Amino acid sequence: MKLNKEHIKIIQQFVKSKYVDYYDVQLELVDHIASKIENTLEEDADILKFHDTLSDVHRSFGLFGFSEFVEEKQKKEYRKGMKLFLKELRSFFQVPQIILTLLIGLFFYSISTSFGGELFWASVQLRLFPLLYTEV
């Protein structure tokens, strides 16, 4: 049986009512549940059979329902985020980045010593202060 938009909306509301907060996880669960229901139902299924099948599919997720699925997705996203963070961190500690950072630091140090440290850093703070309070 091919599910219509009304059935999909019911599944979306059901998943949301089970405290699945993340939209991408909701979409994945709705797709997974809809596939299982389509495989289970026959061509002449009525709406009562649909609700029974929806309950059966939810029970098939085990004692904790969708929480294990959500935790698995959170761990996966955390790992993906950490990989991206470490990749960016490694790219920063390459020779061109280190040299550029040292040159910028040396530039600011030389300017601060030639103009007097307090006056220079006060002017830098005044220029950076508006940047801290602007929305991006």
C-alpha cells in the first residue's frame, strides 16, 4: 500500500509526540516507519489497520522506543563534528598557517613597542570593541 500525505502527516505527529526533537532525525524515522508500514499493509488496508501497524512498528524499536535510535544519531553527529574539528585543527598547524600567525604576532608586537604599548593596545581595543557587539 502506498501511503498518502495524510498517513505521512500522522506518522510525523506520532514521531514528534515521542519527543524526537531533531528535525533530521524525525525525517529519517518517518521514512523508516513509512517503509515498514508500506511493506506490512495490503492494498485494501483501512485507517484502523494503519494505526495498528504504526503501533506495531513503534513496538519493534524495543523497550525504549525511539530513544536508542536518537542516541545513535547523536553519537554519529558528534563523531562527524569531532572529525571536522580535528581536520580543521590539523590544517591550522601546518607550516604556512604557523608562519602567518607568527608574522602577524611579530607585526603587532613591533608596532606596540614602537608606539608605546598602552597607547597601541588601547587603540586596538577601541577598534575591536564594535566588532564584539555586532550581529553576524
